[in-house]
Amino acid sequence: MGVRVSSSRLVSAVSKEGALGVIATVGLSEELEDMTPAYVTRAEIGLRQAIRETKSNTPNPLGVNVMCALTNYDSLVQVSAAEGASAIISGAGLPLKLPGLVSDPHVKLLPIVSSARAAGIICRTWQKRFSRRPDAIVVEGPLAGGHLGFSHEEIENLEERGLERIVTEVIAVAREYGNIPVVAAGGVYDGNDIARFLRLGAAGVQMATRFVCTHECDASDAYKQAFINCRKEDIVVIHSPVGMPARVIKNDFVERYLRGEKVNFGCPYHCLITCEPAVAGYCIAQALVASYRGQMDKGYVMCGANAWRCDRIVSVHELIEELVEGTVAALRSEPPGHN
Ligand SMILES: Cc1cc2nc3c(=O)[nH]c(=O)nc-3n(C[C@H](O)[C@H](O)[C@H](O)COP(=O)(O)O)c2cc1C
């Protein structure tokens, strides 16, 4: 979770519990003691620090998430591999060149897709160009947080059981390439949800929203409280400067943007391939760094469709224990509709 929402504190705690913590590599250039190096170098330094700190906390595997939409994609992928990330998870675009940037075959490569078509294109391209297949495929559905790989209309039409359908279709593609494990993401909230996707044939789930409401989450308390206090109707999908829809919690900043007000900004480093600073209503990097720091008047928080269900802050240990126990209990019981 970017920007800086899942960094070394949250990732260390998650990985210590035996799940795979994932460092968001976006926006790591902005909190360094020495801000003199150029943007790309600062981002590399920030990422190295986050990976090294996590590794000093736990020997367990850690992942990184690198968005294809970033102008410094190549450098973030290469630094992640060189620093010993166990897995690189990559979406917000098709990560067609990812295997070409990582020579170490031990680094697991996981593309994120929102359709079976995208999964097929990636598998075919990786096989043809690099004789490599994804180590797992993350399927992100329409209830996910952050940027969404769907049109606004698709999000409305697909909310009902959309992820189940796409997961089933992606599993069929994954079978053609030798049973690549498929990971379901987007709206997975509790053990019942996890069990449902495991029954469907998923190998695991990727979760974000619930982990914002943990003591260890790296974001400010104000960020976490926005989750705790939001109502269902406060969660909206807006068009982000990334060029994709994004799910966020409505606040004054979002309302001003929806009214068409612009926040003037100088773009010091063109961090997103797809952003056009001259027409963007605001700088998304500045907005997300602000909310990470707790300056809610200058930004907003991203969230999954289930954020309104979060009602307390817990420890990562408590959350994972609850999820594991809930999953085991659901798997032991009869599946819904089973006679
Ligand atoms: C606050 C927040 C930030 C996110 N940032 C990123 C990101 O930087 N890159 C990315 O690929 N996905 C990002 N996501 C999407 C998550 O990785 C995840 O797949 C999705 O939110 C899962 O759905 P859930 O939030 O319902 O669990 C973000 C999600 C949230 C809630």
C-alpha cells in the first residue's frame, strides 16, 4: 500500500507472522534526511532503507510492489532484486518487461491482473520473450483499494461476485501454463472470504484494507482514523491523475476536486508515466504523502470497498490470528449451498 502505508514496520510485522509483507515502493523519496540527491536516486535510497530495515527485523521473506505506471519502474525493480526481495508484485499496467529486469531466478515475479485476458497476454509474452512464467498471478477485483484496472462502468457492474468470476477465469488461463498459483485480492475481509476463494481454487489472498487498521501500519493515526470513522457512502471511486479509477474516502480535499477545483503544483520529478501535470487537478504524490503524514486537508486516503467495516485498530498478530482461525473454521464447516 502506497504511499508509505505499508513500509518496514507493517511489512516486518506481517512477515514475522508468516504471511508475505509487501513494501510499497512508490513515494519513498520524500522522507529522507538528505534530500539533495536527484529524485530517482532518492527513491532508490528510500527503498534500500525500507528493505534493509525489514530484513533486520525478520529473516522471513518479504515482497515489494512496483507499479508499472512509475517512471522509475526499472530502477525500483532492480534495487528490489539486488537488495534480496523475495517477490516482486507488479500491476497498474501490464508488467510485460518485468522478467527482463530481474536476472535472479529465485526472485518470485507476480503480475497483478484484473482480467483473464491480461493474464493470458502476460503469460504468453513472458514465455516467448523470457522463457519464464509468473510464479503466481494476483487477481485484483473491483472491490480493491487504490487504483483499479476497470472502467467506472465495469466497477459498478462487477461489484457483485466480480472477483469470483475473474478468479475462476484466470485459474483456467493459469492451468494452460502449468497450474500457476492464483491469488485473489479486492474485498477479502475475513476468514469466510478467504475460505471462499480457497474453495474456488485460489492458492491464497492478498489483503490491504484490513491491515491499515493495525497498530503497526506505517501511516499516520489520522489515516487509520479515516478508515475507522468512514461510512459506506463516504467511499467513492474518483478518476486519479494516474489515469485510472481509484477508490478513496471522501473528505474536503476530494469534495473540492470533485467540484472541479484545482490545486496548483509544480511537478519536480514527473513520477508517473501517465500523469499530465498541466491538466491534473492536483499532484497525487503530494496528496498521498500528506495523508500518510496526517495532513488530511492536503490529501485523501485510498481504501478498499470494505473500509467502512473496520471499527478498531488491532495488532497484526491479532488480525492474522483472527483470519487464520476464521478460515480454518469456515473450511471445516459445510460450504454454503452444500447439501
Ligand atoms: C491504502 C491502499 C494503498 C494501495 N496502494 C497500492 C499500490 O501502491 N500498488 C498496488 O499495486 N496496489 C495498491 N493497493 C491495492 C492493494 O494492493 C490490494 O490489492 C487491494 O486493496 C486488496 O483489496 P482490499 O483492500 O479490499 O484488501 C492499495 C490499497 C490500499 C487500500
